[in-house]
Amino acid sequence: MALNLDAVGKKLGPVTKDYNWKDVVLYALGVGAGFSDLDYCYEKNLKVIPSFSIATIFEFLSLYAANSNINLAGILHGEQDLIFHQPIPIEGTLTTEGKISHMYDKGENKGALVIGESETRHSNGKKLFTSIITLFSRLDGGFGGEAAPKEKFEYPAREPDFEITETPSLDQPLLYRLSGDVFALHVDTEFAKMAGFEKPIMHGLCTYGYSCRALVHSLVPGEPEKVRRLKCRFSRTLFPGDPIKIQIWKTQANIAVWKTINAKTGETVINNGIFEFGDIPKNEIRFNDQVAVITGAGGGLGRIYALELAKRGAKVVVNDLGGSRDGSGTGSATPAEKVVEEIKSFGGEAVANYDNVASPEGGENIIKSALEAFGTVDILINNAGILRDKSFIKMEPENWQTVIDVHLTGAFNVSKPAFKVMREKGFGRIVMTTSAAGLYGNFGQTNYSSAKMGLIGLMNTLKLEGKKYNIKVNTVAPIAASRLTKDIMPPELFEKMKPEFVSPLVLFLCSSGCEANGNIYNAGMGFFNRVSVVTGSGTTIGDGDNPPAIEDVVDNYDAISSLNNGKVYFELNEQVGDAMNAFSAPAQTDTASDQKIASAAAIFEAMPNAFNAEAAKDVDVIFQYHISGDGGGDWNCVIKDGTCNINSGNHEKPTCTLKMADMDFVDMINGVLPSMQAYTSGKLKIEGDIMKSQLIEKLFKL
Ligand code: NAI
């Protein structure tokens, strides 16, 4: 028997479950609630213990086990993570869909991990919670699969902030099993003995429920609706009747780490606990199971990006070479290490990296750190930066080059290996960091402004190359208090410029729900706006055949310079297309639509009248058209000695052949679809002498 690797990614469910207040109360009693917790047990003002959620989707444990073909003799519920998107109502119908998201190999005789993820919606239409279950199989290791990501978890080195002792009754499993997990191990002594235990054991998820109650009681008393996440690892079995101690350390304003120990033996039964709490934001954005790389994250803005991403579930590579503000000196590991410690203190996952972004090896190593620690890269924030300000006249080549190397070449060095991983997995979010100095100019920063504007160019093309792989590339120009801006900004402003005012937008651009691609934003002090390269609608000068004179430019200067009716182009071809069609574009009059040609056949009929004999004087060419679709057909067009013959059907020796769908062809001729765009988007295919096809626009004025 071997793990069924094909099961990864396949949809499981939907599974629906109706529940009412009695199910909610039965669960509460099963996890030790009573008169002291009457809110959980009395239908008047009833509240739901959030861990009830897992009891409602218990079936998914079996679905993951059955579909992965895991060896049932060696299976354990290893970890449980519940992320809450909405408070749990006291009744309704739940619909859950899930999938096995990963299978990891811990090695021969070490076991394997099967990770199952599900989302549950309520009949009120809202997404209620996400569950991530890790099944540990002792007997399936060594199948040659991907190595399990390393997880490092540390508790603060101080006494817990809260400690709650509870003693589940000797009969507790008999009550808990009525909420769904009726496995004989928790009720049948003979079965328990066969499994190697002297008597039936507690359900791990029952102890989890006790822990949840204790966490709510300590951190959000009377407000279970404020539980946002409950994660843990099950480490030891517990017998009914043994007292437990839930130890809790509050590590951030809304995060605590916790563990549950057997108060009799001192053994830890639940480990690596994370509890997040507070008001649940509408449509909360999470980064669970995503890996983020942030360069220059040892301080300033990068540190806040790293902390915020980790708080929302991302695994983070904190890169920083720990250099001075101007990039001189040898650097120090301390800033990156400190940020990693901060992340771990609230139960987050992070590793430090000290490589220099300015070298290609540095870039490779940064991404290698992510792959080694966490197996992938989903998010990259190119943030590392230095300053070497000088007026242009005093700017030495070294100060020019070093700044370009860190900002622009640095982003190239790290993005390249990251892009490779993202392309393979079909997902990626990259954020570049530009500056108002680049976008608009700032005295004494020619080096910095050039590097920062170069990043816009890098984004503009990367956004196109990543588009079909769901890799979105955007850019932020922050304004924030940091050591870079300390002596540039007035002190009173400096106080108001916390990096926390920038990070929400940057994190949004990193999220999988973000569809923006190629956008630039200013962000700082709570103010956000979009920046763009705007192209004026422009004007034509002359006839397009003869170059205009300089004086003509002067005469038309206002129209050339005007940004009225400006356009934002997504790519080069749109601008080139407009330029190429500037003379042939239909006049923008009210009657223009009446003049449009409606079908391919009508176009070929109109062609002889649109023929420009003068332009065809020395031209000898045969165009073959294959127009597909209902209004399509084959036509050829023979041009020789200033004459034009249009025939239906195929020519034996066309100079070039153009293939297109009928409606695209109609749009192209009517000027709705620029020909260059039609060609680059694949709507127009040209075979034979491509260069000759460029004559068409000159030869016909349709
Ligand atoms: P910061 O100096 O606090 O952070 C930059 C970090 O990058 C430092 O920790 C530094 O050690 C690290 N770093 C420098 N060179 C590196 C290299 N070669 N390899 C790896 N790490 C390196 O400054 P701040 O303000 O947080 O800047 C972050 C980014 O935001 C920079 O790209 C900066 O140009 C940009 N920015 C900041 C503005 C602000 O108002 N703070 C304004 C506009 C842009």
C-alpha cells in the first residue's frame, strides 16, 4: 500500500451538515462547559465555542485518510488549524469543500504528512471558517516526496501570562463522542488495549475544546466571536480524569501562544499552540501556507511587512545584510535575526538571511533560503535600499553605481530566481519599491531617482512576462519614518509616518485575491493614490508620408503636449498601434459608426475603391486572406504595376498569407483593433513575407 499522490488537489465534498442549538450545547458539555460557562450551555443568549467547528467537519479526517490511501495502522491527527472568517451562528446548514493540499515525506521510518484543507460556508451565505488538518502517518515515509517544511516554534522564556487548570471527568469521552467522533478507541476498553493503551483515551480534539474555552476565558472573556485562529500540534495522549493545565503567553496585542500539559505527569499533550483574537475584519486576507521573501527587512518598512505577513500566517524569509544607511561597511546579522525573533515570539514562522541583494549570488541565495526552509516562494517584496545623496555635479561614478546596484540590480537579482519558482507553480506576487524621488524628482538624488524609476521599467515588462502564470507585479512608493528619511523629513512629520500606514497596501498587493498588475501607488500617512504614465491623445502632423518640419511641430506644440483625454497603455504595442493607425483611424465624428464596414465580404468589395494606385507604383505583391468564422472565406489580392485585383479563393503563390477570424478582421479594418495589437495578441497570423504585410495600410485607405 502506498500513498495515492494523485489525490493531491482533487476536490472533496461538498459535505453538508444541519445543526441546531442542541448540537452546540452537546459539544459544549463534551468539552467541559457547565454552569460556570452557562453562555455555552443555555439556549437563552447561547454562544458557540469556536472549536465546535471542527466537530462539524469531522468527516473530512476520514475523507483525507481514505483518499490519500494512508496506512490506517499508523495514522495520527498531527495538527489542527482553524481560521475563523465569521462568528459561528447557533444553527443552520454548513457546506464544506476540501482537498488534500500536500503530501510530505519525512523519510524512511520517519513517516509522512498528509495535509487537508477545507472551507466551510453557512446557509446565511457567509464563509465561516477554514480548517487545515495535518495527518501524520508513521508508516508511509520514504515515498520520495517533497520534504516537509521545517517548523520552528518557541515559547517566551518567562512564566505564562495565564494558566488554567481543568479536570475532564472520567466519563468525558462518552459525552464528547456524541458530537461526531465515535471511534472505539475512546469508549471500548478491549479495543483500547489492542491499540496498546490500558484504557480508552481522551479525544485529542476534546482537549483542544477545553483549551479553546480556557483561551477565550483568559483573552476574550465572554466573547468567543472574537476568536480568529486556533492552531496546535497534538503531541501526547491523555487519559480521562487526568487534570490538564492550559498555559498561555500573550505575545502581541492580538496573538498568544499556548500549550496544554498533563498536570499529573507534566507531559505536554498539546504543543505549538497559536491563538489569534480580536474583531474579525470583513473579508479577512490571510497568507496561510504562503512563503514571503522580503529584502531589507531588518528594519524600517521591510520589518513591518515581515511582521504583518507573519501575523497573517505567511512563512517569512527576513533578508537583511545589516549594513549602514549608505551601504558601506561589512554588515551584521543582528537586524534580520531580531525580526525573526520577534516573529517567533508570537508563534510565527521565519528564517533570517544575510545575503547582499546587489550580487547575483546573493539573489540566488536569498531564494534558496526560502526553498530550503519552506519549500517555495509565493511573495517577493523588493525593499532593500540605501541612500548616497549628492548634487549631480558632485556625484561620483561609485555613488551612482552603488545605489543602482542595490535598488535596481538588486531587484533583478532576487526577482529572477523567485520568478522561476513562481512560473513553475503558476502563482506569484512581486512588489517593487519605488520612490517619489524617482516618480517626480528630488534635488540631490539623481542616482536614487534613476534606480527607483528603473524599477518601474522592470515591473512594466515583468508584468507582461508573468501575466499568463498568474504572477502580478506592482510597485509602491512609500513615505515612512525610517533611518533613510530621518534627516530628510521635518521632525513633526516624522512622528506621523509610521510604516504601518504603508504596509496594508503592500500586503494587499501580495494577496492572492489581488488582480492588479503593473500598477504604481503612493502610500504613506494614511493617504493612498495611484500613479501612472499617462499618454496624451496627440495629433498627426502632415500626411504621414512626408516628415513634418520643425516649424510644424512648433505650430502644433499645444496639441502635442496636451494630456487631455490621456490614455494609460498597458503595453508598448498599444501605443505603437495608435501611432501606426493615427492616419488611418476613422474620424471621431458622430457619423463615424455609420461608415463602418460590417462584414469581411463587404471589406473585399470596398477594397478596389480604397486602393491607392499612387502608393502602389513599384509594388509587386500578392496577399492571401483566410478569414474564418460564419462571415469568413478566402480572398486574394494581386497588386502589380499600380493595379489591384481582388479575387475570391486561393492564389497559388501568395507573397504573404494573413489569417484571422471574421469579426476581428472587421474590427481591425474599422480601426477598433490596432493591427499591431491584433498581431501581437495572436488574433492576426501572418505567414510568408511578414514585412510586405506592412504595405497593406499604405495601399488601402478603407
Ligand atoms: P531602512 O534603511 O530602514 O531599510 C532598508 C533596509 O535595507 C536596511 O535594513 C538595510 O540594511 C537593508 N539593505 C540595504 N542594502 C542591502 C543589500 N544590499 N542587501 C540586503 N539588504 C540591504 O529604510 P526604509 O525607509 O525602510 O526603506 C525601505 C525601502 O523603501 C527602500 O527601498 C527605500 O528606498 C524605499 N523608500 C522609503 C521611503 C521612506 O519614506 N522611508 C520613501 C521612498 C522609498
